[in-house]
Amino acid sequence: MARIVYGLTAQGRGHTSRVSAMADLLAAAGHELLLVCGGDALSTMREAGRDVVEVPVLRHQMHKNRIRLWRSLVSITRQRLATRAVIGALTERVRAFRPDLVITDFETYSAQAAERLGLPIVCLDHQQIVTRTEVEVPRALAWEAWVARRVVSRAQPRRAALNIISSFFFPPLRPRLGAATVLVPPILRDAVLRATPTRGDHVLVYHNAPEGLTGLVEALARVDRRFVLYNLEPPKGAALPANLEFRPPSTRGFLRDLAACEAVISTAGFSLISEAMYLGKPMLLLPNAGLFEQAINAHYFVRAGGGAAIFDRPLTPQDVRLFLSSGDRYRAALRGQARCGNARAHALIERTLERLGAAPPLAATRPHKTQATSLIAATR
């Protein structure tokens, strides 16, 4: 059995889904886990019975589906300076846990604590696709690519025993990377793997940052289709369009609606694309403008033939009608593209533990014991 600290960022639901899947595999192998996270991920991990240390969440600033890059960088820098005490408190908490390994899914506090203690680190995320592979960069996105690579590089540990990149596309690795880097297929929740996809009469709609977004709800209201919307607010001061159903946040409800939908309209987050591909669902993607990772996700998804994308302009009713009319072609392209990298990623972590000399995993699953610790107070 090994002791593992696992940090995850709470920026978006995808990190939580990926870490939940990997945590289940590691716990089933007998390893003892300490999770480090904040935001919505905190409640999800507590509900799963994990030992959790709460840390602040560093968030992008969004407006009208566009990331405010410089405002985000300034905000994150200020917050990191204001929360420097968190690193010291977290370092002591990690030291007391006596871990054999620290895994980070784009979470900076756990990585910094690991570096202070000289602990081996495994990076398991999707963000490194922009720094450690030779992704195709359209000329119009050259500046965003340059900035994204520097932001991701700053967030990653200086030295890692292994870098695992979970992805549905596989560009060649960049030369002279130093630390070992491996690409694996998407990490998927067990609930997704067990889901039975059907073709219902609704289109699932999801937006990761609806603040200030305009035009989407109005465009959907003018299309003769039933839309089920998550993370979006109904229009204020007006009658609710009959074809729109606004659903409250629900992990189970969202997956149920995803498995049963005709198609998906959403921002271009990696995890939702991966889940939709696994379930064979065409997608119309609306990447957050200024977020290079989402633009690249959309670029490669369209290349795979699974759907369409609208870049840096409002969605129109005609866009939606054209997308839905091509659904059969998209579904045909998605056949045979369902892939899952859970077992591969798990094997890589076990091999790393063996190389580090950690104790072999127990055969039986150990029960979870919930213990929630907050380091937020250390910032005050």
C-alpha cells in the first residue's frame, strides 16, 4: 500500500470527473489517499467519503464567453500572493500524511508543497497537451498559444517523475522534454462507462461560464427542437420559451440527459467532449474565446468528424439547424472512437510507485474515512 496526495483544480467539472475515476481505482488497489482541492470539487470528494484538505480556487475571469486574459493573470497572481500562508500549512499537513507520491491534476498548492518536501510528483491532466506536444496551431491562434504555454508551464511543477496527458487526440510529443511523458486515452467516470446511450428527442446544452453570455438562449428558442440546459439561467422578465428546459445542477441528472440526448451543444471542455465521444453524441462546440486549450479541443474534434464548432462569434439559429441536420453523418464518424485510458493511467502510476520503492498495493479495498480539513483560514 502506498500513501498518495492527489491535488485537483476546481476550475471546471472535468478535473473532478477525472480525479474521481482515478481515485476510485487507486483506493480499490489499496492505496491511502489525501485529496487537495476547493470549490465544487470539495463537496464532491467529501460526498465520496474522501479525506480532503481544502485550498483556495484560482479562477479565470470570463465575460461574454471570452476569457479576460490579463485580468485573469492579475487576479490569480494577487490571490497566490494573498494565500502564501496556505503553502506552509499544506506542507505541514502533507508532511504529517507521509506520502510516497503526489499526483496533481493542474493544482498548484499540492505541487508546491511536494516540491518543498522533495516528494516525487506525477502530473495527470489534459492541459499539458499545449506544452508537451506539437499541436497544430492555426495562425489566428498563435498569440493565444504562446500565452497558454507560458501559463500552463508556470502552473506545472519544475520537475515531475512522470507526465501523463489524457487526450482524445494524439499529436506527436515535443523533443527534449526531459521528464517522461505519456499520452493516454480519456479518463472516464465509472458511471459513464456503465451508461447505455440512447437517442432521445432532446439536445443537451451546457456552458461552463454563463456570466455575461448573450444570444445563446435566444438562438435556441427560435429552433424547433427540445433543449435541456445546464449551468444556464432562464431569461428574466420574459415568458419561458416552451422548447427550453432549465435543469438545476445534478451529476446524475446531467449524465442521464447526456446518455439519452440526440446531440450536445456546449463549450469545448475536454472531459465533456470525451464523455460525449464515448457515448457517440454529436457536438456543436462553442469554445471560450481566448482559451487556447478549448480552441484546440474543438479543432481536433471537428477533424475527427464528430461535429462542428463556432469560434469567437455568437451562435445563430441557422448554426443549430445546420448542425442538427448533419447529425447522422456525425454519428457515423463517431462509431469506433469510444476509448478509455483508465487502466493505462493506473498502470503507469503503479509502475511509478514500484520504481520509487513504495509498498505493493493491498488486494482488498480499504473503506474510506471522511476527514475534511480547511486551510482557507490560513489566508486570513
